[in-house]
Amino acid sequence: MKSKKGQAFLVMFLAAVMCGQAFGLHQVVPSRHVHRAGKRRGHFRRVLWNPVFRPSHDSLLRQNQEIDRLELPRIQNEAELEELIGRQELVPIVASETLRFDPRLDPDRRYCRPWTRDFLDDLSQAYYKQFHGSIQVNSAVRTVQVQKKLRRHNRNAAPEKGETASSHLAGITVDIQRRGMSKQQVAWMENYLMPLKEQGLIEPEEERHQWVFHVAVSGRYADLHQPKAVSVDQQETVQADQSEQTPSVLSVSDHDNTFDLSPTSFK
């Protein structure tokens, strides 16, 4: 009788041990699977983020060197911001069918330098022509006070002072939404920005954590929108060409009054 009870106890004990081992194996396998899957997902994200314009210390230096070259101030507070707006040294960015704002962007900070707005206008019109959609501005001018607050909850934000300070503080920089763009749209943006960077007209970065195109615009960009001076020789060449093309019109005169043949008359 006792031997039967002993055998029954031994059978129950062995069954419990085997179940425990099976349970232990059941716990280990999924954790390994999840770990490996996590590695695969992490590797997949790293492959996706392969920007043409990778953020760097040198890029921040170049942005600040341009600000110093232009002798622009880093805007300290709202009073200085309002003063620059009043003097039209900062101009409003205007929403249109080609450009929109992140609704969270304070209307008081939807300003930038005139040449930066020229860049935005050119970019947004070209983008709209290509994709029939608008670009989104997430950030423009900032003050030192705003930058300090931003750095409290965003460790990736540039400092508010020093040789690598945020170029937003001078109003030359805008952040353009990258999240939501297709691969084709991102590639188009990169191809659009590359020749401008090579000419030293912009300094772009593709931020990873904020998913934006951060673009600092050089004051030299304004030269693209200024009318070119025309020499006397060039004017004479234009007159000769026009006279060959439309002799009946250009031969008309009334005593001492003649048609204005300057380039501005042919707009």
C-alpha cells in the first residue's frame, strides 16, 4: 500500500517537474523572438533614415558664420522681435495654396528675413507645380527666450548661444515638414536644395527626430531676385535685335520722342 502511494507521489512529482520545464521554455522562447524582432525593426529604421543633408556640428558653424557675416542680431525677446518687424527687417510669411503652417506655430513667429521668404516662395511654387500640393512651415523666427523653453523638453534643439546657436534666432531659417512626404517628394526636395547648397545660398539639414528640412538661407539669395544691371553695350545689342525683329514698330518716331527700348519696357 505504501509502495503504491510512493509510486503515485513519484509520478506526480515528475509530472510537476516536466510541466515546470515546459513552462520555463514557454517563457524564454517568446522573449528571444521579441528581442530579435526588435533588432530587426531597429535595423529597418536605420536603413530608412539615410538623409542627403545630415545634421552636423560643421553645419551649425556655417549657419552662424553667415549670421555673423550679415551682422544680424540673435533676437533676445518679444520686444526685439516686434522692433524688427516694425522696421520690416523681418517680414510675414503668408499662407497660400502653395504654403501652409503647422497650426501649433504661434502667429507672432510666422516671420523671417526677406530673402528667406523669397526662398520659401520659390520653393513652394516649384513644389506645387510638381505635386499640386503645399509645403508646411513648422517653425520660423524664434527668440532666445523661446529657444530656452524649447530646450527644456527637446534635447536635440540647438543652444540659444555660442558658435552653434540656433540660426532661427536671426530669422534666416525655416523648418519645412518632412513627415508625410513620399519617397518621391523627399527626393525631389533634396534635388531642389542640393544646387542651392552647392552655390552657398542655403545650408540645409534633415532632422531625424523632428522630421523636418531645416533650411538656413544666406543673404546672397536676395541677389537672385534683384534685377541685373544692363550696360550700354547690352542695351545697344537689345535695340539692334529688336529692330531686326520688328522694324515697323521701332522705326516709329514723333519728332524728338522715341520708344523706350530699355529692358524694362519688355517685361
